[in-house]
Amino acid sequence: MRYKIERTFEYNKDNGPFESVSNKNNKIKKILGKYGVRTDFFGFKTALPIGVAAGTIHNLRYMEASMKDGFELLTWKTFRSEHRLAHRNNGDYLGHNIIFLPSETISKKDMGALRTGYIKQQDTPEFVSVTNSVGMPSPHPLDWVNMVKDGQKLAKKYNKAIITSVVGTARKDDDIFALARDYAFLARFAELAGEKIIELNLSCPNVSGKEGVIYKDIKSSKIIAKTAREALRDKNTKLLLKLGYANKGFYKRFLKATSEFIDGVVAINTIPMKVVDKKGKQALPGGLSSGTCGYAILDRAVEAVENLAKAKKELSLKNVKIIGCGGVTTPDGFMRHINAGAEFVMVATASLFNPQLPLQLAEYLAENKIKKRI
Ligand SMILES: Cc1cc2nc3c(=O)[nH]c(=O)nc-3n(C[C@H](O)[C@H](O)[C@H](O)COP(=O)(O)O)c2cc1C
């Protein structure tokens, strides 16, 4: 485990990652040999298209650990235009930001329902499920700009690719255009720092305020995507949108409105559930609802990727990549996303609680002689 669940997010950020991390990249290459799932991700070529989604890489130590674990595409935890600390213990709560959930699949009708969370891990690392309420903290831009630059040096050293994820901050009395300008500032700032792929997080379910789940508002999402695209100076800078769960009809309308400004979508973010502790009390700071992720959401995430793939096909959109995310804790979960239409697969929960996953995936692809091009 790279994260101490009984401690706060800020503690983990300052002291992690935990457990020693060895560089597995050569071993993975050797195991994989001629097998793998070959992809060309905006010029970055790999046969192991597994990466880390926004959320668990908050400094250079976590960045390097995930690179050493064998993840190929690394996303910075979402940055803001101001410094903000994570939700913290206020005395009533247990003083941590993540807890384990039983890995029982969340069905469509269960979404948003009540679950009990535990400090003790409920399943093996391969089937880990958690819920988190971190609250989208961020370093100040003048601090994260240096992290982004240093991250690029690490990417060169380990031959990896990086995404910078950003979210606008809705300030009092801001209209959608002001929020869009904040997203645009962040996108341009990341581009100035040398980032080539920028992700706009439109789907964090933990934060109250206008930026909460903005992807559900297609008009606003279009304004944000257009304003951010116009702020970018290099026509080769790639722009991605991070979305939550939806049906095909919704994704079709969403892509119709935004596709001219973007190069890809990442789906899904966590699924909000009401989570209590063993005594029935709110389990995490920030509100009764928290973002569920890991194995429990795999079925819903694969469904979302299928819905996106169908929507993309019906609109004949060739240039919008689908990056699958959600519930991947095993090679089987990875293959389900690929078969649903994902062109890269990202994990957050597994990067902390099953960091052996890239190695397990290489072994699986080689053992099953899987040779595929996507
Ligand atoms: C601790 C934690 C923090 C997260 N923070 C962010 C974030 O800052 N921005 C974002 O877009 N998604 C965030 N996520 C969501 C993940 O990127 C991902 O969409 C979700 O966890 C589903 O993937 P998983 O099942 O592999 O965890 C976070 C997830 C976790 C576990």
C-alpha cells in the first residue's frame, strides 16, 4: 500500500508514498516481450496502456513511485488557481479522507445509496474498493508549475507521458464565463509549464459550488471547453475532459456540443454514495456523500465507456479518444475497458492499494499471448 488509510490525505501527501518502491520497468518489458496492447497515444507509443488517473499523484515522490511501478501515463492530481488544503478532521470525524468498502458491485439502482465504510481492508488488493472525500486540495499555481516542469524531467528519464488535470474554482457571484476563464487560465498556465496534454476536470462529485458536477450541464461544459481551447497557444496541445457516469444519449449530446474543442474524454470519475461508519455516523469529512471507486464501480465504468464508444461511432468522431477509468484493479478489469472501446485505461484506487497491477497486467498479456493494436 502506498497510502496509510488511517491518516489524513495531507499526512500521506507529506510523508508518502509508503512501502519501498523498486523500478519494475525493465522486468515488465522482459515479461511482456512481443505481447501487449499496442497504442499510439498522441505520439506516445506503448504496449501496456495503463496509467494513473487524477487523484493519487500529488507530488514528485508519488509521481516517481507510479512511474517505477510501471504505469505509463501519469496524471497529476487536479490543480486549482489557488492553494487549498484537503477536507480535514473537525473532531467529529475519524481524521482520514479514504476508507474501504466491501467490493460488492454498485448496481444502477444502488447509485447514491447508503453503504458502510471500514478502516480495515475488506477484500484482497485485487478487489479493493474505497470511498474518498478529499475535497480537491491544490498547491498554489506558483508551486505546482515547478512540479509540472520537474515531472517532465522524470517523464524523460523513465520514458513516460504525463497529463496535467485542472479544475476551475467558482468564486462568489461568478457566472459561467468567469468559471470558464479560470479553467482557461489553468490550461494555458500548464501549457506554459511545458505540458502537452491537459485535462479539465468537469466531474468531481465531492465539492459543493458551481464546479461540482458541471459535465451534466452541457451548455456550460461547451463554454468551458471552448474558452480553454481558445486560451491554448500550441495547436498540438491536447485537451481532455473528465466526465462522470451517463447514458449513451447524454454522451452523444455532450460530444456533439464539445467535440470540436477537444481531443479526448476520460470517464468515469467516482460514483457518489452515502457512507457511514459502523455506528451509522457520517464516515468522512465534507458531507455524507463521498466518491466511491475501485472494484465496486467496474461494471458502471465499463458501461459508461461502452456508451461513449457508441455515441462516438454514431457521430463518426474519429479524433476524440476515449480514456477508460473506473474499477480497474485486475488485468480482467483492464481488458473489459479495452473491449468496451477504451484507448487507454487509467486507475486511481489500484495505484495506491494494488500497485503491482502493471506487473500483473504484463504477466497476464504474455501468458495469454495477447497481441492487439488499438
Ligand atoms: C484519493 C482519490 C482522489 C481523487 N482525486 C481526483 C481529482 O483530484 N480529480 C479527478 O478528476 N479525479 C479524482 N479522483 C477520481 C479518479 O481519477 C477516478 O476517476 C476514480 O477514482 C475511478 O477510478 P478507480 O476506480 O480506478 O479509482 C480521485 C480518486 C481517488 C481515489
